Amino acid sequence: MSETGEPGPAGGPAAELPPEVAAEWWTPFEDHLVKERRYSRYTVRNYRRAFVDFHRWLSDPQIDLWTKGLGALTARDLRDFVIEAQRRFDRRTLHNHVSGLRSLCRYWLRHGRLQRDPFLGVPLPKREKRLPKFLTEEQMKRLLAGPQRLLENRAAPARTAWHDRLAMELLYGGGLRVSELTALTYGAIDFESGVARVTGKGGKERLCPLGRTALAVLVKFRDEFAADRGPGAPVLAQADGKPTTIRSVQLMLKRYLALAGLPLDLTPHKIRHSYATHLLNAGADLRLVQELLGHAQLSTTQVYTHVSVARLKEIYAKSHPRA
């Protein structure tokens, strides 16, 4: 198994980086990502996976390109790598891997170990144009009603039901990433204005209005169930005061998706997609939604306009007599 405990791309154990390779090529770059760029541990983990896979391919005895050195790799070598990688990864993953490898090469270019970026100009297959999945407003109502249903039917303890409702209300009411949700503390919330100060990707802070419903659920959970209400205490916490983990939120959501009769492959991030889509459908300004989501580029937010247009076309096709 790899350091992440996950299997390699072919289904077997992922190759480990030899200690000398990790010390020479990976560790300084990782320190740069964490301490200077302030990337999330998930991004760092994915960049490492990309480098581990790239090193495995370069070290294959049949091609033995690692001894040649990164700086000596040709465009042909890297085209071969991309072609081979397409058999193991979907296009989105391949683009993300190459992005990580380009970032590593640029780092060593700045530090003088490479004289050129070997990935410069290497063509990649076009990304699939996949629109983000989201829940309709009616589906979202069914999902958010789940904890109350369990509570009324005495199928869940009161604390569990209110904890789970709080998690989903904050994801939807604030458009939070699940990592932002689990890291949110009481000190980051202005209860008078109903706004949370959230630290997102790259350590960037933004202000997120939570909405009346999410704030009311938060106040009830704090007043009746929180073991610690101090500024540094996690908002979403277990009975012992420990923060709820990302994995726990993911598993919790699946239970309520099943209860609502919704697809089980929907993730907490799809609630964020729903948040953005519903705002735009209601006429919210695109740049405002960009700011609320914490997107660095407007193009990242614009995908939701495509979702809205696709939904409009679907409604038109079903409703208009001449569609």
C-alpha cells in the first residue's frame, strides 16, 4: 500500500518513492506547497500521488528513463507517458496529475535543478465537459427534512438528529466545502449578523452568510448539545467535543440520501453545487456567487451558469408545446 493506504492505479499496491528520491525531489517541494503556498493536505496528497506514479513509470526497466534525469526528458518521452496514463486514469485525473507535475517542475526550475520545464507544450486530451451534479430545490428540501423525520419517529437520538441537520444546513446555507465545515469554530461566526469567516483553499478567508434557518439550527445545537462553546471549539462536534471528521459527514450524508430516495453517489460537494445553482437560478449576480464560493477564477463559477441553462432547456422541452 502507499503512504495514503490506497491501492495503485492498476489495482495493486502503489509504488513507494525510494527514500533518496523523496528526500531529493519531493520533500522540499512538499514543504513549499504546505508552508509557502498553503495548499490543503488533499492537494498535497494528490500531487504526491502524481509524482509517485510518474516516478514508477520513469523507473520501469523497459524504458528506464529515471536515470536519464528529469531535465533530459524529451517531448516524445512525455507524450508516451500521457498516452500510457490515459489507459489508467480518466481525463480529469490525468489533467490534475500533469498539473501537479508541472508545478513540481516549475519549482525545481526556479531553484536551478532544471534548466527547462519538460512538460511545456506537451498536449493533453481534452477534458470531458461534465456539468456538476446538483439537487433540485424540492430534492434538497427532502434531504434536509431527514433528521427531523428520524427525530419525530424516535429513530435517532435528539443530539444525533440536530448534529446531522446542522451539518447539512451549513453545507447548503453557507455553500461550504466539507473541509471548511469540519474546521469551522465558534469564534469564526458572528451570530448577530449570521455570517461565518471561512478559511478556504490556499488559506484564503471569505465571509459566508449562513441564512436564517442554518443560524437557528446552529444556535439550538450550541445551546442544547455543545460540550464546548469557546471561540476555538469546533461547531460540528461529537458528544465528547471532538471535531466531526470529513469521513463521518460523508457517511452521514449517504444515510439521509437513502432516506430521501436520492442517488447515493451524491457527495457533500454536490450540496455546494446545489447552493450555487439555486442562487443563480434565483437571479444572483455571477461575481457575487464567485465571491461566496471563494473561487479564484470567474471561469470556475461560470460552469454553474451552464447548469442553469441546461435546466432551463429541460423545463422548456417538457413544457412548451412547440419544443
